[in-house]
Amino acid sequence: MSATSIELGPAPAHIRSTWFRRLGRVVLYALLVLAAIYYLVPVYMLVVTSLKGVTEVSLARMWAFPQGFNLGSFGEAWSKLAPNFINSLLIAIPAAAISSILGSLNGYILAKWKFRGADLLFTLILFGMFIPYQAVLVPLVQIASTFGLYGTIPGLVIVHIIYGIPITTLIFRNYYVGIPNELIESSRIDGAGFIAIYRSILLPLSIPGFVVVLIWQFTSAWNDFLFAVTLTSQQNWPVTVALNNLAGSFIVDWNVQMAGALIAALPTLLVYILLGRYFVRGLLAGSLKG
Amino acid sequence: MKRPSFDRLLSIGLLTPSLIAVGVFVYGLIGWTAFISTSKWNTLRPDYSSVGLANFASIFGNARFQIDLRNTVVFTIFFVGGSLIVGLTLANLIDRRIRAEGLFRSLFLFPMAISFIVTGVVWKWLLSPGTAGQPVGFNQLLGLDPTTNRWFTDPTVVHIPADSGVGTVLHDIGLGFLASSNFGLPVAMLAIVIAATWQMSGFVMALYLAGLRGIPEELREAARVDGASEWSIFRHVIFPLLTPITLSAVIILGHISLKIYDLTVAMSPNGPAFATDVPATFMWQTTFKDDNFARGAAVAVVMLVLVAVLIVPYLVWSRRQETST
């Protein structure tokens, strides 16, 4: 075969260019697959380790595929992390729900009931989402202690709600800016007031906005470490703090650590897999100006 | 015009609780932290008598904090640079009408849904060197020597040797301090960069992809007709159009990197000779382990200033952009 192609001499330009294009496509897909492997290696490690039985776990064969289906590591990690997993749910769900409602109201007002200085106030609110929380930690501990909330789950929920206001306000405001003012105006002429407009026009259009914000807030509260490690006591630790504690201990086997990491990642991963589109929208909304 | 006035009051009334919350908990508490940072409160018992800037003098004179600042700079440069390059490359690969685009996009982006703690725990095992007899992680997979590939346990700090030619020249012109480990590159930090880039580069890809999709195809066509090569089209047409996105990405990644804490805590809390220590680790330890609240507050103020230098111009810029459009 190769002999004949040599005899034929160089291919005409248009054939060469399709050949080049094909080679380009091969390189393109090779690069994409390579990148995909880079992103999947940690997942592979998490899953195969979690599925190995206690007898099968060895550092020498840490990359090997599990021989069978064994949830031993997983079960052990779950028995250690279950209470913290539930704490995380108790923290992330109310925090996400309440800051979404606040964000929606704020966004409505800042987008459709603009007053003098509204934009400046909005910018001042936004600054709150970028600050290093270290700059508020000590006062937060003092305040939480004063009100008897130090170490508790409600205390942490309140903190998540307050520091969630900037991002939820941002997403909803930019979302509502896209709703035409004519719609608001015409219903105002029909006699609708602040609440009626919100209920009859904004709220029905807000469902995707709420999905985006709920996902965003749930994910940030679930993944938070700094506030939780500073403000909650051991029995109220969310799963991130408990996992870090587990992974830092020399008594707990590494396979259990890996299974624990998988458990801690599952809820937000599930949300991502099921509602990825909204997740990405929140990601972009949270990072770009309106 | 009578009717809106009630609604106006209602709207302001409903906004007020959030404004008060942000006013008190963001600005008020920052003020309180700044106040603490000038106080004597370096024991368990609060003592608010002023010591001026003594706490700042103390932390800036602290060898560990100097190392932390170096680590932050190194981490920021490599993490922001690395994520931008990986993210931009992936966006360009995906933007070529590929099959299974959605699948690849989802694969590159899913780490964003995971906490830095989980990422740190996994990457700690992937990048643990192991021992000569028993390599683990990537050393095992790729057959690397654990005694030379030490990842985040590597104590090496690459810097200009003081007794080298460059070192003596620097010394002669009064810049001898540049030839010291405080202005070097801690190798261990690069392991943290790998994990952080894994987590955040998909996000940069998503930003760039959104930008690329907004560029009309006619623009490329026109440049092609003019005989421009694909690379020069990218370099001189596409990339300049993506500047606002690059700026956003730098700001977002930059402020994350200046605050980084969870990832290093999970992966390598301090590192050999503080090679993976960061200001946030120092702040937490100083404040809540050593009970030096005023000094910890001073570290927090420094972190805030670093972030503000990046964020405030950005916020002002995006406000201007919005009012001009």
C-alpha cells in the first residue's frame, strides 16, 4: 500500500488539505481526550478505592481496578460521616432557601424600583462577595457568642444567609434587568402595586433564576469550610470539616478517606449532573458584570 | 404620581434589612477587625487599648509571614497563569464544532461543583510521593522516583544563589535581598497549583467559551479572506476581543488565590519549612490556636487590602461599563 502512494507522488493541494484537516481533527480529539483523562483521574481514584474491600486495599496496588463490588470502605466512611452529612443538609438547605428569597426581593428593587444612589449601593453590596472572610471572623465569633449562637447550626446558617446576600442579589438583579420595563409599566397603569407586580409578573418568570441561585447557594454552603471550622462545635460540624479531620488523622485508612471524600462530594455532584445547565449559568452570572 | 410613593417606601423598607445586614456584617465587622488589629488583644482576654501599628510591625517582621507572602505571590502567578492557559486552550478546542461537545464541557467543569476540601484530600493522595520502596500516587503510576519527585513535600526553594554572578551584581547594587529564599520559588507550592488548576480551569473555559460564541464568524472570515493565518487571526482578532473576559477571569482567580485556605489545609497545611503555608493558614493559627487575636486581625487586614487592590478597581470599572451602555 505504501509503495503505491509513493509512486503516486504528492497529492494535489485540495486532497492534501483534507488530509491535513483530518490529521488536525485527530490531534484535536487526542488533546480533548487527554484533557478529559486529566479531569477524570481523581474521580477514578475515588471510585476504585471506594469500591475496594478492606482486604484488597494496598498502597502498592492503589491504581488497580477493584476485583469485585465491595462497599466496605464506603460503609466505614459513611458510619463516620453520616451525622456530619446530615448537619450539612441542615445548614445548606435553609441557607440556600432564605438567601434566594432575599436575593430575589433585593434584585427586584434594585432593578425595577431604582432610586437615587441605587447603583452605588448595589456596588457596595457586591464588594461583600469578594472579601476574604478572615476579615470578619473574629467579630463573628464575638457576636455569635454574645447571642448564644456560637457552635450552633442556626448560627452558621445565619452567617451563610448574610454573606450570601451579595451574590444572590447580583444574580437576581441582572436577571430582572432583562425583563422589559414596558411590562411593569403597563401593569402599573392597570393599578398594580409593588407586591402585585412582583407576584404576577416577576415571580412567574423567576423560576429559572431561583433554580440558578438555589443551586449556587446550596453548593457554596455545602462546600464551605472556613466559616464552619471557625463557628461550629464538633457535633455540629458539616461534612467538609469532618472530612478534613478524617483525612488529617493517621488512624483512618486512606481508602476510608477516599470514600469519605466521595460521600462529601456526592450531593453537589448530583446537583451538577442533574441541573448542570443552571449551575453553569450561575457560575457565569456570578463572575461577569450584568 | 401619588400612588408610587407608598410603593417606593415599601421597596426601600424591604431592601433595608439586607442593607443593614451587609452594612453591619461586611463593613462594620471589617472596621471592627481593623480596630482589633491596632489593639493589645494578644491573649484570651480582650484588651482593646491601642498599640498603634505594632501588630503589623510584628507580622511583617515574622519570618513565617514573609514566607507566606512569597508563597501567595508564587501561587497566584502560577495558578492564575496556568488556569488561563488551560482554560483558553480547552475553550478553543471545544469551539471547533466537535462531537460530544456537551460531554467534554461537563467533564472539564464538574470540579467546580466540588469543595476544595474534597479536591485537597484526593490530590493529597495522588501527589503523595511515597517512599523509595513504595511509591504511591502519580509516582507509582508514572514510575517516578519518590526521592526526587517529592511534590508538596519538597522543601526546595529555587532562588538566585547569593554567591553566583547575578547574586553578587544584585548585592553590589543594593538588591542583595533578591538573591534569598524569600524571593524564591517553593517547589512544593507547584503541587498545590496543579490541584487548584484542576479545580478552576474548567470555569475559565466556560467564561472563554461564552466569549468565543459571542464573536461573529464573519470577523474570522474577513480576516481569512485577507490571507491571515489561523494563529494570527486568534492572536490579533480573537484574543483582543476576549480582553474583558480575560480581565474577569484574572480578577476572579486572583481573589480566590489570595484567600486560598481550604485547599492547602486539606492537602498540606504548612509544608516543609512552611513551603505551602499561606496568609490564611497563618491568620487562623495565630488567632484561634495561639490566641493572638490582634496579630491575627492584622493578617486579615493585610489579606483584605491585597484583595481590595484587585477588586475595587474592577467593581468601579464594571459600574462604569454598565452606565455607559
